Amino acid sequence: MRKASAESRLVAFALHALEEAAAQAHHGEVRRTWGLRLALAYLASRDRSDHTRWAFEQFWRGLGHPRPRERWTVLNAALNGIYRAIGQKRDWQRVSDFEQRSTE
């Protein structure tokens, strides 16, 4: 039981890192850090399908997109694919919370 709890926390931490990066993308290009790379790799290792690899790759590429609106569109679509790939439902309140924090 404890192992499942630890895995759930790791998934939550990784998703938080991606949501935070997506929120920051509204304001400029996001630096591709080792932490984001680790979060994406961990979540990709939990991918339950063979058809969603694009979402992880697209998120990584989208971080540096030069145009803000397109950057957000790419990251948002990729995040939706990532959530679907790992069998999670996206929490829109979490999205809103990170977006509010990114403006502070």
C-alpha cells in the first residue's frame, strides 16, 4: 500500500512540474531543465499506450516555441495527451492555481 502512495506522489510531483512550466510559458520561453526532463521521462515510463509518445516529445519541443500563443497551445495539447497516456484526469483547478502563481 505504501508503494502505491509513493508512486502517486511521484506522478503528482511530475505533473506539477509540467503544469508549472506550462503556466510560465504564458510569459516567455521556458528553460528546458533536467527536472522537466526527468518529469517527462518518468511520466513517459508510465505511458499505457503506444500512440502517445508524441505528447511527451511535443511538450519538450513546445517549451521553447518563440510565439506565446502557439507555445501555450502546443503545451496544453501535449499535457492533455500526457494525462490521457498515464490514465489521469487533468485537474483544471490545479491549472488555474499554477497560472495565478506564475503572474505573482
